[in-house]
Amino acid sequence: MNKNRATEEERTRALKPTKKPEVMERQRLPVRYHVEDYDVADRPRRFLEAFAVILRHSNYRFALEHFIRMSAKCSRCSVQCQVYLASGDLKDIPCYRSELLLGVYRRHFTMGGMLKGRVLGDSGLTDEMIEEMAESFWNCTACRRCSIECPAGIDHGLITHLGRYILSEIGIAPRALVVSVREQLEGKTGNTSAIPVPALLDTLEFLQDDMRETKGVEIEFPLDVEGCDYVFFPAVSDYLMEADTLMGIAAVFAATGDSWTTGTGYFDGINYGLFYSDRMLERIVKKVHAEAERLKGKNILIGECGHASRSAKYFVPTYCGGEKALPVINIMEYTYGALTEGRFRLDPNIVTEKVAYHDPCNIARQGWIIDQPREILKAFCKNYVEMEPHGENNICCGGGGGTVSIDEIRPYRTTIAGKVKAEQIRGSGCKYLVAPCANCKKQLRELVEDQKIDCEVVGLHDLIYKAIILENKN
Amino acid sequence: MQTLLELAQGPLFRLTFAIMALGLLRIFILDIWGAIEAYRKAGDKNIPWKQAIKKTLGWLFPVRKAFGSRPVYSLLSILFHTGLILVPIFLFAHVELWKSGTGLGWITLPKSWADYLTLSTIIFGLALFFGRIAVRAASFLSRKQDYLWPLILIVPFITGYICAHAGVTPAGYRFYMLIHILSAELIFVLLPFTKIAHCVLMPLSQLVATLAWRFPPDTDEPVAISLNKKGVPV
Ligand code: SF4
Ligand code: SF4
């Protein structure tokens, strides 16, 4: 029996509807995630309208044209998808999922398709097809592992991304994501965790006290300092949940003495727009850049968060002036640079347990940051083990593409989407699983809990914080 | 039969070949044109060329891919494609024909190689066909034409092999030759309009996939306006 395949019992649990029947009836949407009420009338027409508008104002068309000519249906990608490996459901084959949207494109936006539709009397997009897409695009974690294996270069992550964008324009997007983005863009606090500035100040003060007590040194979290080298944006949830990660980062800066700051105007790296709407993606990216500019910072520094890093790294240049935009770096790049320059030291006798590193898709899939965190870990963890496959080829935690924040689909995430990862973690026998990504951390913690794996999920800087040697300057 | 053969070898060949050449050229140009447009509109013009080229070469000469996730399938596919590409272009008889028609010639495959490659193309084409039926994921994805293609593609190889080898009667020879040519011409015509267009689009794939993530800036506003959502809360 394939140990990656979910058992019948797991499948039943994972796929159980979480919504009330009357809600499903009203919304005509048999999916597991919650959606705010939307206009259900005339969905196919509105879907096509949104599709057309998006095509007109974007760059997707040329890629779709290419993909529909190339699609070889070879099923090669199926071997790579952790969702399909676990579910065994043929509808989870990446190529099948992509075809849901490519088929609509072919039928409604190409000459041949329109002619064929006319001749064969095929009426085209139906309500059922929209329902299937709404289900399918949120079963995919948009991890893009499958695209490595597609000879035709079809990027299923991109197609899922586009499909979600179109659906969201007709009102179909997980409420969990929409509500966060709404607070971030239009709410009083301006961030996804709804942390007001006074609460942020309290938290930072608390962290400073904690560091003074445990490490015996004064470490500062600078605020609103102008002209710094680095303006810092963690996933804002870190302020609530990842104290050790933040203290580790502050400790590294304390050791190097470089100038960094958090801006009280905007301090959230999270960008859930990346997962469902390019319009939101753009608006959020612009907020990050504007805050860094307001503070006259030289670099945008993103904390331990995969999608936050990716949305800044690849979309700050996109939306904020190309080469003129501020450079974006991830904290792991900074820390690695500082360590290799010998600007701080790590005690090799602190972390002796087995440590493994999980590559967040958003950081590793394109080969952006793979070796640096490993080098850092190997520099002080005696017992580093590697999971296979890893790096560019890593297996997604199962909560990618924003699905991690949709709490109502937790059973799906931890029994199907994360099943292969769970086996991988179990196999490695690690005690600490390092996951430098806010989303991965949340998902992996739920995963090891639900799958009963004896292992603690931590951030890279959590371990650095344990082992960093700080000189008491006072 | 003789007239049919002459028709197939002469005008029909020129016509179908022209359809193929122009058709492929058209989609190739459209693809590049699309990519250039996308690049022009992209907010981020920093393209990792090296990475894209490396990946492209990786798929054009998939030596390493062969030992990856689906070794058997990959190997079959590679061997199938090798014959499919090499034999029609480098077969001695084909090159001779070109030479007599256009004066252009090029290197040719040694006869024994050509034979092996022809046979392997037939065998591996059939294997791919049966593989598609047998593998659950593949058969689920497949449309009718996906099954048909390997079969259509090996017809000219089978008939060509028969003409070159079996001691058929002259009438038989002409018959197989006719099928050989007509099937090749059918393929010519279908090429630009089906997934086999990947024969010319393949080198662009990785670039397209990379470029596709380079979005144009400032689309929030126009999209919102077009969808009547300007100023509408998130
Ligand atoms: S992006 Fe990831 S989850 Fe989605 S189809 Fe591809 S491998 Fe599967
Ligand atoms: S949450 Fe992490 S592992 Fe999961 S998709 Fe994102 S980056 Fe990948």
C-alpha cells in the first residue's frame, strides 16, 4: 500500500462538507470553504465577462495561447502533485485541473473554439463547470511543483492563480482571505491580524524585556527610524505567534549593528492578494513599497514568510517601477551574509537534536533561497538531516496558496494536502522542523498534531536565537 | 495508381508542405509576438534568461529528465521522438529527393541506423499508445486525438519500411508508397493545428512560463472600472 495515499477514513474526514446545507443551497456552491453571499444569477455570463476584462488588462493571454497549443496530456505532472498522490482522485491531476480553465478559454476566446461550439451546438460554460472550478482551484495549493515536470512548460500554479482571480471577481473567494485583505486595505488597523499600533508597541516592549531577561542584553526594536538600511516587514501574525522568530532576528541585528526599522505606518508583510486577486496583490504590494519609501529606507526586508517574500521580491519590481523600485531581500539572505562575514557567532553546543529544513515553495521553487538556510543550520546544528526531495523540488506543506488560513478546511489540509509532507517529516525523524514561513509554520504545526508526529515546528531564527552568542555591551 | 502517386508526390506534396511550413511559422511568430508584447507591458523586465535557457535545453535534450520521476515513460518518449525527428530529415532517400527537387542536400543517416530508428519509432509509438490506455492517469486525461496521434505518426514509418525492405511487387510498392506519402501529408496538414505544434513551440515554453508571471503594472484601476467596481470595497 502506498503510504502517501490517504486512507478511506481520512478521505471521508477531509472531504466532509463544512457548510450548512441551506448556505450551500443559497450560494449554489458545494465547496468546503466559506464564501460571502454573492450574486448567483447568471454566473457563467459574469464569469466570462470577468475573464474577458482580465485578459484585456493583463499578460495572461499569450501564455494561455501557448498552453492550449502545447498540452500533451501526458500525465507526467501527476507524479509530482502531493494532492493527487494523497487523494488518488483523478480530478486532482494537475493537467485535469488546468484544463478546466484552458477549456473555457479555448471554447470562448479562440476562433476555432467559438466556431466548433457553434457547429457542435455546444453552449459552453455552465454553472456546473464553475462549481467544479471553485472546488478544484482551492484543492490545489498552487505550489507549482507539477510545473517542474511538465515538458510543455504548462504552469498549473499560474492557471490556478488566474482561475481564482476570475472567480473572485464574481464573488467566489474564501471568506478567510477576503476578510484579511479587507482589514489590511480598508480597515482601521491596516493589517491582516488587525493589530493596532499601540498593541504593536506593547508587544515590542514585551519582547525587549524578555530578551533582557533571558539573554541579559539590551536589544532594540527600532521604530520609524528614517534612512535605515532595512525596513522590516514580517508576516504580521508573527507579532502574536512567533516571538522567538522576531527575537532571533532582532538579536542578529543587535550583533551586526546594521540599521533597521519597523514602520508604524504599515508593518505587515502578508499579501493574501497573491492567492486570489491580482488587483488586491497590486494594492498591497504598493503599500509595502510606499511605507519603505516614506521611511527613506534602502531595502525592503521581509521576515520569515514564504508568500510575503515572494510577493515582495517578484511584485515590488512589477508594480513599483521595475529597476527603480527598492530592492527586496529576505531575512535569511541577510543573516547568511552576516554569518559568513563573521559578524556574529553561534554556539554549536546548544541545539543537539535532529534538525530538518522545510523549503517553503514560494521561496525555493524558483531556486531563490535554498542553500543559505542550510548553511546557517549546518554551522551550528550538529545533527542536521535532509528530507528528500528538497530545494527547488520540495514538497509543499499542504497549506500553500493561502489555503492554510482557511480554518474550515483544516481536515483537508492535514489529511490530504499535507499527507505526503507528513510522511516525509516522519521519515526524517527530526525533532526540530525548521520552516521559515508563517504559513508553513501554521500548517506544519497542525499537520504534526493531526498526524501525531513527534516533532516541533520552529523558525530558522528561533534556533538562531537559542544559539547566538551576544556580548553584553553594557 | 501511377497518376495518384504522381499527384501525391508533386502538387499535393508542395501544397501540404507549404501549409505546414506557413502554419508552423504563423504560430511560432504569434507566440514570439505574444511574448514580446507581454515583455513590453511587464512591470518587471528582469528576466532570468540563463535559467530559462537552461530549462529549455533540459527539455530539448532531456537526458537527465529520463531518470527522473517516470523513467520508463520518459525513455519511451525520448526514443520515439528521436526516430520521429531524425528519420524524416536525414533518411538518404529523402535527402536525395530534396536534392533532385531543390538542389539542396545534407548529411544522411547510415542505412542500418535509419532502419533501427524506423523500427524503434514504430515500436515505441505503439508502446506509447498502449501506455496511454494502460496508465490510469493518462487515459483519464486523454482526448480521442491523444490516442490517435502515435498511431497516425507511425503509419509513414511502417509503410516506408515496407517499401525499403519487403520484396513487394511493383504494384504493392506503389500502393505502400502512396499510403506513405499521403499519411505524411496528412500529418503535415494537421501539424500546425494540433498539439503536435509543440515541435516548433517547445523551445519557447520555459520562456513563456517565466514571462507569464511578469504582470503589467496598474491594472487594478482599469479592471475595476471595466467590471463596474470602481470604489467598491474589498
Ligand atoms: S500546483 Fe501543487 S497542488 Fe497544484 S496541481 Fe501542481 S503540484 Fe498539485
Ligand atoms: S505555505 Fe509554505 S510550503 Fe506551503 S505553499 Fe506556501 S510556501 Fe509552500
